[in-house]
Amino acid sequence: MNSSGNIFNICTRCLGRAFAMEGHGLTNIQRGEAFITSIEKKLPENVKLGNEKECSICHGIFLDMERYAQMCMQESSGFEFLTFLVGSVFPQEDLDYEREFQSIFGDHGESIKKEFNREFGKFLSIKLQKEVSFKEPEITFLINTKYDSVNVQVKSLFISGIYKKYRRDIPQTRWIHKTGNGESIESIIGSSLTELSDCTNYYLHGAGREDVDVRMLGNGREFVIEAERPCKRNIDLKVLQDTVNNSGKGVEIMDLSLSDISEVRKIKGEKYSKTYRVVVGCSEPIDCTKLENAIKEMIGKVIYQRTPLRVSGSRSDLVRERTVQDIRLNHCDVSSGELEVTAESGTYIKELVNGDNGRTVPSLSSVYGSDLRVIELDVVRINRSDE
């Protein structure tokens, strides 16, 4: 055994924890008792055995589990949950003291944090009649033994679905733009979710986004709405869907299901081509034949788009290479033309039409020979691979 200059006042449990890797199926108290009664082992002179309350490492913390359980129950009252996890914070000086003590016997022990989290987790599971979950706990109790406090961390509630947007005056999320009434797709769905879950805040995660003045039609856009710190988890998704759809606010949601953070990562990484309805105009009468010829020339073209001027303040100044997969002319007269455009994910459609002062090359305007502008723009289909 190694020696140390300190005098260690240790309880049986903390002694046994120094041998946690030995004696399968034993508690740390049993390991400590086995060490004490073994005729082959002898405590070093600088290790003094005492009771738990006088122990220099645990200070009797394991005798306080009932009190901490009551604190956890009080702090979590009002929250619906089925699973939980225990975490803990111990004074650094106690952890350093424990490491120094355990070094006397070699590297066979576990930390007091690990034992406390395990043993208190089992104790609390019985008190709460809830299951411990190491992977996706709905509530995490963080016990701070230094300040004798309990902090409750509540897992967000995630709901995935599809939305359609029938208005040209609201953004997807609250922080992008401020409209006159402050509405957004996020706030329209989130306010209804708040009423049902009693959450403190909400966040919409979309599989891409459309501009404020662009409608999202067709098969809709995938999204996940996150309810932060919800009191209620068992909510009726049909009620949420009906509340939003019957609000008259121009947003429709469907295909709702409970989800998790992995779904957010999934939809954020999706790169599907999109099909748009684009109504274009010109300062002079449109030459439909000329427009049709320009369209034919653009089909299959690889275009180079520098970050548009209209978003340059919020996005990196890059040149992106995108492919125009298809364009069809559905209608044309001297005042406007209606196009159906299918393009690679990330294509700026407005700039594909107007050229953005030469930042998109080639553009429909440059091929047509006159400046074209977008009058109306709708997403009519996201070409998801599973549909």
C-alpha cells in the first residue's frame, strides 16, 4: 500500500468504495466490512475508522437521502414525467481528499459522485414510483451537496409534423422579421402548444425556410416544434392540430407525432430539391416566345449564385453552385408569365429570375435579355425521397 501524510477519518462505506472494482455483487459497505474483518489486511496507521456523520469524505450524505428525496419531490411537483436521472455536485476539496485517500490502496475505487447518483437514484425511484433512464430522462435532478440544493432540469418536449403557410406576410420564426402583429409560423403553433403543455418557451426548427412573402403549399414543409420546460407532456396532438388549423391565421399543420432532438438534426440536414410556382413580370410587355426560348436554355443549367444582397447582412458571402433541374411555362401574356421551376436545394429563386445585379450567373433575366422580376412565389412541392 502507498502511504500518505494526511490522517483520514473514514466511514466503512467510503473505505469500501476504495475497492469498488473488487467483490462483484457487494455494496460498498459490505466491501468495507470485508476489509476490516479480513485477517490478511490491515488499515494503515493514518486511516481512522468512524461513523458516517464524522467521515471526512461523505459527511453522512447517504444518511440524508430521505431529506433530499423530499426536496426532489417538492421541486418536481407540477411536472408530468415518467423517467428521471440523478446527477450531483460535490465540493472539489472532498473529491480531492477522496482521490488522495483511495490512492493509498491503488486504483480500484469509484467516486462518491458515482455511488451517490446510483444509490440515491434507486432510493428516489421507489419514492417517486418512476424509472431511472440514463439515455433520455424526462427530468434530471441535480443535487448540490455543497449548497444543499436541488435543481430540476426538464427535458424539452419535441413534436414533429408538416406545415403549410397560406399567407405572404409572416416569417417562419419570431426573430427573423417583425411583422405588424408580431405573428410567425412559430408563434402561431407555439402559442397553442404553450396552452396545452404549460411550457416556458417554444422554438420551431424547420427543414429550411421560405421568405416572408412566399407561401408554402403542396406537400408542406417538415418541422419540429420544441416546448421548453413543459409541465405537461401527455398532450393531445389532435387538439393541437385542430387549434392551429381552426385559428384562421393562415397556417395548417398535419402528421403530428412525438419526436426528439435527433429529428431536429435529421430535418436540418435534408437537402431536397423544390418545385416553385413563379409569376414573373417585366417593365415592358413580355415577349412570350422569347421567354419560352430563355426557359429552354436555362433547363439543366448550372448557375453560380453569390449570396444575395437582400440577405448579405446575415449570411456568409459565398458563391454557391446550383442546378436548375426543370422550368415549365404554364401561362404567358404581355403582363406576366407563370413558371413552374424545379431547382436544387438552396437555390435562390428570386435571384435566379432577376440576376441580383450580376450576382447570379446566368439568370433568366440575362438569358431573356431584359430585367425580369418575381411578382409572386410559392413553394408547391418539396421533393422528399420518401414521397
